[in-house]
Amino acid sequence: MAGRRDRRGKDKKGKGARTPAERGPKIQVKMQRVDAYRVRIPREGKMRTDGMIYADAKLAQALHGDGSLAQVAGVASLPGIRGCAMAMPDVHQGYGFPIGGVAAFDVDGGVISPGGVGYDINCGVRLLRSSLQREELEGRIEPLVGGLFASIPSGVGSRRRDLSLDREKLDGVLGRGAAWAVDAGFGTRRDLERIESGGCIPGADAGRVSERAKERGASQLGTLGSGNHFVEIGCAVEIFDPRAADELGLREGGVTVLVHTGSRGLGHQVCDDSIRVMLRAAERYGIELVDRQLCCAPVGSPEGRAYLAAMAAAANYAFANRQLITHWVRQTFERVYESSAAELGLELVYDVAHNMAKIERHEVDGKLRELCVHRKGATRAFPPGHAELPGGLRSLGQPVIIPGDMGRCSYVLLGTEQAYRETFGSACHGAGRRLSRHQAKKEARGRRIADELAARGIAVRCASRNTLSEEMPEAYKDVSDVVDVVCGAGIARKVARLVPLGVIKG
């Protein structure tokens, strides 16, 4: 969720200019309870299909007064949509599409919308396991957290001064993603086997990325950024599926690391540039918009193809970004434990993308169709046996990594056949905000969030006191409630629960 903006749409936190029409659609929606985990928004007015919200009674009640339900109805009005316009239980209001939104459009006759991907293209999360046990962190958590904070630049506008990217190298990052980082010495080929799409989205074209976006990205590779991005040391405290956990290398008491960040200023600029183009394109192609934030173009149009190519390039930047950060995570553990990353068993479990639009084949009304699936604040949850999963995971299904807030817990889930049939293979991506950043800062006034977390055994380092307030645990829904809904609905299944022990944030 963005910070306050001035009259020109400039984000007060320095995140760049927004485009017109920030307020969202004025749509009154009806809600019909389908079962304990699903709520329908029935098709009416300009909607072309139903909306479907994954929420129990508690989470649905919290949505009243939030604009996300109207945004689901707005998405349902776009041409070429197939299936329902969906929202996961971590849903909250975003730009155009709600955060937590999923929608699929025919490649032939449907549209692609930058608002359906979001500003932080391929914001995602990766999970590392280790051979360390929780007791082996005794006396080392503070040096680890301090080392991570020193090694990984964090905060608004953070930059690396020890990694020089000329234009040729940057174009290599945009074209090859995590593979570029591995070939540059930041990781191993084994890492690439555990990243969605192998860490590289095909069709990327660095030439479709503006010079301004490249300027912003040139010095930010290998940085965490601000907001809800983090690196978290934790451990598994509950195993729900021992066989799956064992195959993923997770065990009770085992130390883990989560890395959550995206494409930084480069991805933000790609989105900003594309929204300006899509506003004109929607008018050119005669696409009626119930909300200008839903600006879009036909998937196969020149504008649609250009956005897909630029988005893929930004996504590759994000994969490379998380790969570099993983390298510095490993180096930090090596220094503190005076052992190699291999000896410490610091292996990648999986890396999933959150904010993406992908061309995929799914069955709709009994026929296989090529669709452009938008997942904004949502992740793939592909089932066992899917051809896009690496061989070592194909029998399990795709790992779905669900980070919570920095004070409670996170989950490792697996995708299911039900998800593939019902949600185009999609699930939630996190806890989802409960309070706006402004509300969170207001509620945190006079409190010492870092001290509160320390009293719960969680060491925190943060570039800004404001960020700690904005990101306090109470600012988020309880991730356990969110996970219970997606698992109750059958679109994911639980493998393990992790708790935080040390966190760095921007």
C-alpha cells in the first residue's frame, strides 16, 4: 500500500509518480455466502462474470469499508475474463486490482492490465533451510541479524556501492534473471532448479524498459528496499506433513531464512510507464473502464506485447535481486559460524513470485485455453505432476511460501489439484494488511515496537523507526486465519509452520 501522495500524484515516500484516478471504482457490491470459505459477488451491472472471495466469516467481516470488494467487481467487468474474478483471504485494496487478486483473460480477445500485476513486479519470497538447529542460534542471533543488516542495504532508495552494473550487465540481468547472478558467482546452478520458472521469465526484452527505469535499477540490485520487505531468520516449530517436509529438507527445530523483496525502483518505473501507455490504449481500442486504474490493452496488441516484455524483464531483475541477497545471507552465516554454506546446509527450498501476469494453459468449460493469468499479491499453487515443476518437486506439488508479520509466524504449503481447477493454480501470498500505514503509525505512537519484539525473543534491525511502526504485527491479519481459509477451501495444504527469531527490514 502506498504512502501519501501530493497533488501531482507524487508519493511522499519517494516511490515515484502515480497516474490519474487513484480512488478506485464506485461500485456497490452484494455478497452471497457460498460455503464456510467462499463468498460470491453475483454478476450484475457491467460485470461479465461473478466475483469470488475466499474468506471465512471473520475475514469477510473485516472487508466491510475496504474498497477491495468493489475492485473485484471492477475486474469482473474487463473484456475476455474467464472464470471468476477472485480475491484470496489476504485481500486488501490496491491499485486497480485488489492486492490478493487473481484473474485470467483469453489471450485472444482478452486484456492485460498493469494494475493486475502491481508496482512491485515479481515481489516474491524465497525460503532457505539449513542443517542448524534452533539451539545452535544461542548467542549468535544478534551477530547474524547485525551482519545481515550490514551486508544487505535496506530502506527507501537503498543502493549498493560494491556492485557496478553498466548498461550491458544490466541488460544481461533483465534478460537472464537469476542465471545471470549465478554465472556472476552469486550462487549455484542447483539454486536455479528451485526457483519458479527457473528464475527467468521468457520473452523479456530489455529494450522495452525505459532509460529512467534502468537508471533506477542500476544501483539497486542486491538491495532489500523498504515497506514490507525483509530477511528473516526463523525455525520450523510445527510439521503437518512429515513426508513432504522431509523431502523439502524441513524438520522441527530446523533453522530457516526467508527473503522477501522484488524489482525495486526498476519494476515500479516499468509499471508507471506502462500505466500511462495503457490509459491511451484502452481509449484507442474502445475498452470501457469502470475505473481508470483498470487501464489495459488487448493481450496481443502492440501495447500488450510491449508490457509483457518489459514486465518479464523487471521480473528477471527481481529473481536476480533475491539471488544476490541469498549470496550475502550465506556469507553472513559463514562468517558467524566459521563454516561454509555447504557445511551449514543453506539450501534453497523454493522461490515464488507474487506480482505477475503469465501466459498459461488451463481448462475452461472442458476446453484447454491459452490464458493470461494475473496474480497480484497471489502466488502459483500448481499441483503434483505439473510439467512446470522441477523433477525434485513434481511428486509433491509447488511449495507455496506464506510469510506472516514479523511477530507471529509463516507457513509452507503445497499446491493442489483443486487449486488448478478452481483458481487457475493460485493461492494467497501472505497475511495481508489490516491497517493502512497511516493507521498503523497512529496506533504505534508511544510504543517501542523493537523492544516489544525483543521481549518475545525476536531481534529486529530496521532502517527507519517509521517502518517498524508501519510494519508492526497488528498492522496485518493473522496469517494463521488466512492459511486456514486456503487450506479449508482445498487450494493448498499445510506442510510446516515457521516462527521468526531475527528480522531485518527497510
